[in-house]
Amino acid sequence: MAIDKIAFFGDSYCADLEGSYIEELSKDYEILHMGEHGFGLNFAVEQFRTFLLTNKNLDNIFFVFMNSASVRKQIQCTTNDPVPSSGERPLPFSSDPAICEDFNDSYLKAIKYHELYIQNDSEDLRNYHNSMEAQQWLIHKFKVNGYVRFLCFRHEAEILNNPLNFTYNNIKFTNLCDFSKHFTLEAPINPDFKNHFCSKGQKGMEQVIREAINECSN
């Protein structure tokens, strides 16, 4: 299968073009879609579904899925504040009386019940499993042949028993966060790193995707 286009679906691991591995790939492939900062797996699956329904010819497209934490599905990065990493949910309200005095008791109680019954670890896990299976079903339903799937964080990889392992220079990785750490001692969530990769990591990620495309093409 001759591939000349790439579509990325995921979070900030595939959201930036300039100065990133995606820019290098764009020299040989047309980039049709990229990830969104701060959004999780549920949102990415919906974007994928919309893409499939609006693009009739999928034959020459290679799909890259970078599946982030379910907990991030409702977080929109609309400020310059750092995006929480996997397992870190921002508190919906502050315990500071000076801040809370603007909210009545009914509002604060509603937020607490939301955390208890709607947005909690058990519900996040169910949503994650459902979204992962929905992604796989869409791949099957629309007969997508060229694709590679990654998990962004170790937490999800461990929960799912490491289903999306990949190798780089004969080293096995279960998630992109650990892969980015392989190239630097700095924190992987570094604002100076496009898509969370240092310069060596950018080249490594490019190599991994090119090898996946070559394997699919042969």
C-alpha cells in the first residue's frame, strides 16, 4: 500500500508541527490531522469518527493514535497554565475561604457529587476501556489497514496490561512518556519540548513512525 498522507489523533504528544518530528514527516507525507493539547482519549476517538465519515478515500492514509488518559477528556487547555499529566485531576474548587465565598453551598455540593458519582477513577477506567474498544471497532468497521497505536502514559499501559508495546533500537517501550524520558533526564512535560520530546526524542519518534509506515507498506 502506497502511503502519502498521515493523520494523527491524540493529545499534546502529536499536537505541534514546527520544530517537531511531525514537521520532519511532513517533508515526505501530507499531514491531514493533528492532536489537541489537553484532550483525552474520548475526544480523540470522536475526532477519528468524524474524520472517517468525512473522508471517503482512506487507502493512502496512515493513522497514528496517541491515546491519552481518560481523565483529561473534559479538560480544555484555554490558558497558558500547564496541562495536568495522567492521574492528576485539577480540584474543581478551592479550599480557600476567600475564593469559595463566591459560590453558594448548592454549587459546591454539586461539584462534590460530580466527583463522587460521575468523574471518578472507576468511571474513568470504564470510559477508557470503552474508548479504546470503540477506536479499534472504527478501525475494523472502516477497513483501516495502515495504522499504529500508542499509549501516552505508563498508568494506562499497566491498567491494560501493556497492549501497545513498541520497540526502538531493540528496546521495548509500553508508553510515550517513558519513551521521551529515554532521551533526556529532564522532566518529560517540559514546555520547551514540542510534543514532549527533546531534539533526540523528536528523531526517535520520527524513526518509530517511519518504521511503522514501512512495515505497513511492505
